[in-house]
Amino acid sequence: MSALRRIALVGLPGSGKSAVAPLLAARLGWASVDIDDEVVADAGKPIEQVVVDDGEQAFRDLEQAALERAMRRSDSIVIACGGGLIAQEAARRLLHDMSCVVWLDAPDALLVERLGNGAGRPLLRGNPAERIPQLRAMRQPAHDSAHLTVSAAAEPGEVAGRVAAALKGAVRVPLGTRGYTIEISPGALDDVPLHLPPAATRVALIADRAAGGPARRLAGAVQRSGREVTALPVNGGERLKTWGAAGRLLGRLSDAGVRRHDCVVALGGGSVGDVAGFVAATHLRGVAWINVPTTLLAMVDSAIGGKTGVNLARGKNLAGAVWQPRAVVCDPELLGTLPDRPYRSAFAEIVKYSMIRDRGLAALLDAHLPELLERDAGPLAAVVRQSCVIKAEIVAADERESGERAILNYGHTVGHALEAATAYDGALNHGEAVAVGMRAAGILSVELLGCPRDQIRWQDRVLEHCGLAASPRVDPTLVLRHMAADKKAVGAGVRWVLLEARGRPRFGQAVPERAVRQALDQVLAR
Ligand SMILES: NC(=O)c1ccc[n+]([C@@H]2O[C@H](COP(=O)([O-])OP(=O)(O)OC[C@H]3O[C@@H](n4cnc5c(N)ncnc54)[C@H](O)[C@@H]3O)[C@@H](O)[C@H]2O)c1
């Protein structure tokens, strides 16, 4: 499962980790674990006694064992880490691999005030005013590796509320130490600064001009977090995805002095995310980036998985890199200005997820389709979340598409060929073409793999409600020719993704041309 299930709180002594953890857990309906308490219980004596009797290494070993135990739990948990835990290499790797690491940060003076004389904290050696700045300097590299930074200069309840608002219902893309969090909530745009690398002093904001208002709001929020913003407005759309545009943006990043520890933020649809991610992958051989999608397609699909790149004269996405973002922030309120056609056509991908994995999507679509088409932020956030869960699971299982990731191409065999066949008049956008392709794949799934007919009827009915039932007037022979051209590109025959049943996709299926022609006859107009 890729729903976020573990949050680890780290920070200097006095930052309130132990007080915040149970409050945060209560807000999320999760359990909480305090690693220091676990160590005391395991050792049967206070931590200072462990250090005095057995040495600091013995204390660290107990901490590591308690952390490993917490990570093995099957329930959702908030973990309050001892202050020095994140600075230990093995612990840091485990924390990054298995949780969203939240750094609770507060100014030294406030920490010192909260700590009093430092009694009971052996590493403060009775002198917090001297030790806190030293510990901060020592642990800075570890804190810089946190996924989320939240100010701890407030009451614990308020801090817990802040973390809960950002991470409730979040999804995690479990890619080991390159794993990242997808925040999904109305108003999430204002949380983008929390996801920036703590060490970043400049943000290059590559933003679609179509999202000018959100771009200004985001730039203001980043500036208030104490960073410089280099604004790089672009015109979103397929024409942005060129080698030239990427080169010009790279030049602007160099001119602005964007450095290794800085961050690129993409605000826009899939075209902006693809180019900005590619620019982030190549500037100084790779800098951090955050993807803030503004189209429904980007929220449920293109923003997740790290595929970045540009088109070449010979075809789409022929140059690029797999470069995972450090976070994805989905704010359904940003969809308010998206025109109806691209909004509706993204449902082809959502219905696709429901057919290949489901994870509760069919029930959500059955219960809320009219509100979803009206862009009601509540059900929309739920549908975006489940779509992200499915894409994150599939990406994590096969990051570079050597196998299972191919199931994401359900409906795309015909879809891509139709897009190519109609490219000259733009009659079909991507989602509309994929919807036709899913109807064809549905027919073949029933015929060749015995997929239950009522499941395919459900797929076709939902597509129809989304306005995706048109049968385009395209010559089937032309579609077959474009499919064959794709075949030459991969050199291994046309391979289909078909369904044995909902949630049981089979990729790499060879289909006789006669069956394909019959299916095309049913989904294309004469
Ligand atoms: N990287 C991946 O894994 C992946 C997956 C699927 C698709 N893609 C790519 O995504 C691209 C398509 O992305 P897309 O469908 O998100 O569209 P897009 O980025 O091409 O944008 C389409 C249009 O919508 C406008 N727009 C964007 N957000 C808006 C908003 N909130 N309000 C009003 N207008 C807005 C844009 O300016 C543009 O004119 C394609 O290039 C495709 O190859 C990539």
C-alpha cells in the first residue's frame, strides 16, 4: 500500500517531538511511539544512566532496535525520534526509506528557554545555551535531509495541526531513500514551502502563465519562507516540450545562480512538469524539484513517477530522464480554471486505474460522479488520492518500465495510434483517444480473456457519463498502420494490455489482426 502510514518527527532537544507525536497521532487516528520511552523500557533505566553505565554507543544501539521495531508495526504510526537518531547513518536510511520525516524547527533561543537547565538530557551536559548551537551545527546535514519542515515555535497542539493538515490523506511513493510524499488537499498550494529542501535559498518557479494567480500566491509563500524566487513563466502545452525551451530554461537557471542545494518548482500541467523535471534533472547534473500539478491529468498521472523529458522531431518524449521529484503537491482548488474538455478527458485515466487496480475507485465513481464532474473538492481529493495510490504502487514496483509498469498502458495501444492518426486536426485529445482505446481493449478482454462483460459495461457507462463515448470517424486501416509503426519502433509486435477481470490486467498480449479490426469497427464511426 502506498497511502502514507508512518510519520517520523525529528528535531533538536526542546522542539516538542514527544509532546507533538501523540497529539498528531490523535488527529490522524493513528498510534504513536516515543523512541526515548522505548529505550527506557528496554534498558530498565533512564537514558542518562544507560549513557553513564554503558556508553553512548549502547544507547544508540537501543534506539536503533526500537526504531526497527516501530517500522515493523503494521498499523499507522507517528514516531517521536530521539534528537540524535536522524544523525545516525543506519537510522537515517531507515527513516527515509519507510516514513515521511518531519523536522520540527525552532530558533535556538526558544529551545534553550524550553530546556531550562537540561536536566535528564545527558547530551546537553547541563548547559543547553552552549550545546544547542553546537548540536544544530552537527546535525544540520541530517535535518537538511527531512522531507517536510514545520515551525515548532508554537504550542504542541498547533504544531500537530499544521503537520496533520499537510499530511492527512497523503500518499507515499515508496522508492527507498528516493521515496517522496504526495500531499493532496484543498489549499495545499500554500504548503509548498514546507516541502522545500531546508538548505534551499533560491527557488526557480517554472509556472504556466495559465496559472498566473496561483504562481503569484506561491511565489509570495516561498518568499515569506525566507527564500529568493526566480520566476520563469512559460506557455504550457505540447509546444513547450522542446529541446530549445529546455535549453533556454537551463540558461535562465544558470544566470540566476540556482545552486546544487536549491530547488525547481513546476506549476502547471503535464507539459510544464515534463520540461521542468527534465531541467531539474540536468541543471548541475540534477537538483531537487517539486511538482505542483494544475490539470487533473497531471494530478492523477503525469506528476507521479519521475518520467521527464521533451519531444524530438521524430516523436513524443524521445529525450528525457527518470528524475523523481522530492514532493508532489496536489491542490484540487487549482482545477477551477481548467476548461471542461481537458478536465473531463482526464477521467479516462481515472477509469483506467479503476479497471487495472481499483482500490475503491469504482465505488467513489459510482457514488459521486455528478459532483466529481462539478469539481466538488471533497470527492475530487478522494479520487485523486486513490489514483495516486495506484500509480505510486505501480511505479514503485517497476520504476523504469521493464515490466509491470506497462499495465498503465491499458487503452493506450489504440489511443496512441488514434492520436497519431488525428494529429493533423487535433480532433481528439489524449484522454479522449485513450477512452476509445479502452473500449476497444474492453471488447478484446471479453473475447480473448473471458473478462466479465458487466465489468466492461461499467467502464463504458462511466466513460459515457464523462462525455468520453464519441466514436471518431477514422479509417481503421489508418489506425492499424499507426499501431504497426509503433510496433516497428519497439521491434516486437503490437502488445496489448487486456483484462482477465477488473484488477487482473495482463500485459504483453498478442492479438490477431482480425480481432483488432472487429473491435475497431465497433468503436470507430463509419
Ligand atoms: N511524465 C509522465 O509520466 C506523463 C504522463 C502522462 C502525460 N504526460 C504528458 O503530459 C502532457 C499533457 O499534460 P496536460 O494534459 O496536463 O496538459 P498541458 O500541460 O499540455 O496543458 C494543457 C493546457 O491547459 C492549460 N492549463 C494548465 N493548467 C490550467 C489551469 N489550471 N487552468 C487553465 N488552464 C490550464 C495549459 O496552459 C495548456 O494550454 C503531454 O505532453 C504528455 O506527454 C506525461
